[in-house]
Amino acid sequence: MREEPGVDDLQQWLERLKRAWPDRGFPERLVLADGALAEAARFMADKEWRRVLLVADENTREAAGRSLESDLPAGGVSVSVTLVRPNPAGDVVADEASVVQVLLDLQRHGADALVAVGSGTLHDIARYAAFTAGKPFVSVPTAPSVDGFTSKGAPLIIRGEKITVPAVGPVALFADPGVLLRAPRRLAAAGFGDMLGKATSLFDWRVGHLIDGEPIDEEVAGMTQRALARCIRLAEDVGRGTAAGIIGLMRSLLESGFAMLIFGQSHPASGAEHHLSHYWEMDFIRSGRRQLLHGAKVGVACGMVADLYHEIGRNVPAIAPLLAGLPTGERIRELLRKAGAPATPGELGIGEDLVRRGLAEAHRVRPNRTTLLKLKNEGRLGT
């Protein structure tokens, strides 16, 4: 499974993954190519679905939804549209209200399946609604912004707290490079930040394995590391918005998502940097502030966590050898800037008090996950 897939052979690569790990719930189809939206319409017609519910917001409907609305009826598939309403702060969020809105429309229209047209939040809403209703869903990403398109878990905001609940992965994914290239540049920068976070998440995964015996899979870790390395090579291309940068980023995000799917948990792609991001997100929700892009927070948090971990390594000699492959915080920030992403908390509007509280408390977001941040905050590091 060490082959690195190209755009033209992603489906063949997916078939190899299915043969190697036949029980992981991989999608049936994976298309990252021009004409993907037309392929999506043909796929749904071949499924003989009579009616689908397209889940989008105002922007993603224009980016890709209307094309599907035009193409699907020719194959005998009628389309209803749910435009997920923003919350009082003006954000579309994966919360109780959004999920119920989709479920009510799903029941009202009697849809056979859902189509998630958008990026991470809309996918989380659709995947949990599909899971709850026992319906399949199709993924149509409109920006290379997150690595969770194929996830079987949905991070939801429930009464102001972020929790991940069981959901369902897409039966197919169709991403058109033309759509991805037209997405706002900040969304690609966020996707780069989400991928760069694998630098600290892979480190935390090894720490959890060595210190607390958490399971690890070296083949999965290698898959994630190669996806991360590709993104690092393409940092400037992502920043310029070139086809090579955007397509390479999307491919890496998909590979990272499959790595989590194979392992069955988020260890390969989520460590202290994600816990810190989630902590900030919940604070923003409680205070009624507009949300920040997930990957933008993860990238900034990755630089902060890398700074802290290298500082720990200087003070705890036993940790130092483990840090050899972890980039410094300054290197992380350099890469973020090349990709056009924010690099510091101040650029995100995150103040010093929230930074301090996050570093002291973020490990509680996932109390069952071992990270070096958790070991430090619980006083479990020797000197």
C-alpha cells in the first residue's frame, strides 16, 4: 500500500485499499477530475434513486449545487434543496438546529439519499442526518479545506460543547478541480493548515503509544506522513492557488481521511493541535463570536504546540530523541505563510488569555487521548 496515487488512478488506489482493508467502509467511487459533477449525476441515476436532498449553503449551492440541480433530472432523479441556515452569529455550524433542519426536510421530501455540497461543516451535518435516517449520502467537496470528507464520525456542537458522534461515510465522493480552484483562497489555506497539523498529531500518536500503550499502525502512519510531506513540498503552490497545489492538497486531504478510516480512530490526524483548536472553537461559541476556519485554527495551534514540545524536550532529556522529526514552531509558521494561511493567534483574533487557558486546559477536550500536552499538564513528565 505504499504507492502514491496520482489524480488519474485514485479509483484504482481505492480498490487496492478495499482489498487490503475490506471492512472499513470505503466509498464505492472516488473521482478527483474534470467532469466530476456530471459523474456524480450519473452515479446517482445508476443507483436508481428517485429523489435526493441536496444539502448546501448559499455559497456552495452556487459553486456546485446548481450544476447538480441541472444535471440530475436528466437521469430521472428529482432534487430538493436544503440551504442550511446560519446561526445568530452568521455562521453555518454543525449544531442541533442544523441537523434537525436537514432531518425535517429529508422526511418532508421522502428523499432516498443526501448530497453534501460544501466543505467540512455541511458534510458533518449531512453525514449525521444520513446516519440517523438510515440513508446514504454522496460527498461533493467545494474546497480543499478539511480532511474529514470520508469520515464516519461527525463533530457536532451540542449545547455549546463539541463532541464527535458516530455517523456514516459517503458512498461516493466527486471533487471537480475547477470547483476547487474557484474556491476562496483562504479555504485552501485552511486545508493546508489542517494537513500541517499532522506534524504534531503523528508525534502525539507515537507519544501515546510509548507512554500509555495506545495502538499504532506504522503503515497508516506512513500514509499520513507521505501526505504531509507532499503538502509541505506544495506550500508555495497552495499559496499561489495553482492547479498543482490545489489538486495535490485535495489528494493529501483524502489520503489523510482514508488513513483515519483504516485505523478506525483519529490518532493519525488529530492530536494536541486539534484539541487546542476545538477549545478555541467552543470558547468562541459560548461568547457569540463568529467562527474561524477549522484548518486555520489547527495550523496556528500546530506551531504553538511545536514550540511547546521543543521546549519540553530541552527540559526533559528523555523526550528529546522523539523530537528529531518534529518541525520547529518557526518552521511551521514559515510554511503557513507560504501557503497564505494565518500563522499566529493574533492573526486569528485570539487573545493572550485564551491562548494561556487553551494550553492549560485543551487536553480535557479528549480526556481519553494521550498527548505530550496532556502529560505535561497532568505532571506526568519526569525531569
